[in-house]
Amino acid sequence: MSDLPRIGIVGTGRMGANMALRLHDVGYPVTVVYDTSRPAATAVAKETGAKVASTLSEVTRDADVIITVVSDDDAMYRIFAESGDSLLIDAKGKTFVNCATVTPNVHVEVQNRSERAGAHSLEACMASSIPQARNGTLYLMVGGKPEVFAAVEPMLKKLSASLRYVGEAGRAAQVKALVNMVMNINTAGLAEGLGLGDALGLDLEMLREVFSQTGANSRVLETDGADMQNREHDVYFSAEHAAKDSGIALSLARDRDLALPLARATYDQYELMKSLGLGGLDKSGVSELSFLSRHGQRLAEETHA
């Protein structure tokens, strides 16, 4: 009999699925999975030997540690509802590790609800993408009570190359919001630099090389530069998610009477992508707005009409 905790996964999209596969690979028993898309859950169950739960309460019943990877604040409140089907049913002694990027106060409320049910809650915010989830090289920022973190730290180490405890509930989500806010600003800035370079007739291979050796360098240049140039926008982090995360950061700033004009402009760009039907593209797709030969041509004409 394994001494390792039984793992449940709620949310078997790209990130949740790959985290489940990673834990299965390193010997953790993934016993139960749940998703509103049953085919997605079934695919993960086939790879891991897990049961596909029909209800959230089944996940709690059949696992010791439940990892949640859901889309937004509303989804978090639904899975941790205080009435009806919920992960909180008979949750005494269980531990929830919540990995979604949501408003920090949601993590605080989920911790409170979990404790009232006799359970434990931890936020483990991810600053990485799908390949890192599969390979166990995530950058994880953790918030919650230190003793809860200590209890699941061995499991989190199997998922991450870098693991940082940030502080009380909500703090990791604040840091994650700032990470993604700055990343999104860098992404939009790179798109505009390459878009202007293209309009000037510059060699974009040369321009990206110059960027990489000067103050224009960034992690985003490495991950997104070629994709912007080549219009390869396979989704690792969608424009819809970029808009959501920049919106969370702007909300935090608004609560503190702080103006963030660059974050606001970037948020508006990703919201524009959504309105143009481009929200499902990777965040690198913001370059579609800044290259005149792409959507940028129409936008420029509308601006000067």
C-alpha cells in the first residue's frame, strides 16, 4: 500500500491534464478526475487509471488531496459551493490545492469555506505553461497556512522546478496577477516593436537578434518573437486569459487608487482581440493588431477615418 496521498483532479483541460499525467508518472495514485467536459476527463482517466467522477462530492470522497484547475472566479465559487453538489461535502481532513488564476479574495474565501468544512486549502499559482506542467518543471507560487504547505510540499516539488512560498491566502494570487500583468505588457510592447519594424521594411530576423542583445530583450522575445513574426499562435496562454489576468491586476490597482496606464492599454488590446474573435489565439496573437498587413491595416484605417 502506497503512503502517498490519493490525488483527485478537478479541471482536466491542458494544464490539469498534464499535471495529472506528471503525478501519475512519478508514482502518485491519481484516483479520480472531474471536468464539465466528460470526454476531457475520460481521456485523462484512460492514461492514469483514474475514475471519472459524475459529481464533485465523489472527487472529495475518493481522494485525499484535490487539485483544482478551473477557469475563473465563478467556477471556483461553484466547485466550492456551500450548498448543492460541492467539493466541500464530507471534506473533513481533505486538502485542496487550487491552481487557477483568480481574484486573490476568492482564495481567501475558499480557504474560509474549506476550514468551516474541516478541510485545508492552499493556492498554488502557476507561472508556466503546458510543457512545464507535463515535465514537472512548473514555477509555483504558494499561498496559505505554512503547515498546509508543508504537508503537500513533497507533491508540489514533483510538479515544479521552482517552488516559492509567498505568504497567507491571497498573496500568491496577487504575485501571479503582477507576473501576468508585466508579461502581457511586454508581449504587447514586443508586438508593436515588430509591427513597426515590419511597416518600415526591416528584416525581422535581424531585428529580433538586435532586440535580444540590447535593452529590448525579454523572456517574451524568446517565447513569442518568432511566433509573432511567423503568425504561429498555437495556444499556450490565450488572449482571453491574458485579458482576464490583466483585469485582475487592474482591479487590485483600482482598490488602492493606483493608475496603471500601460496595464490598462494592454488590457484594452486583449479585449479588442476578443471582440475581433481572436481571443482563442495565444497571447502572441496580439501582433495581429500591430502589423499593418494583418488586422492592423483595418484598425489603422478605422483610426484615421
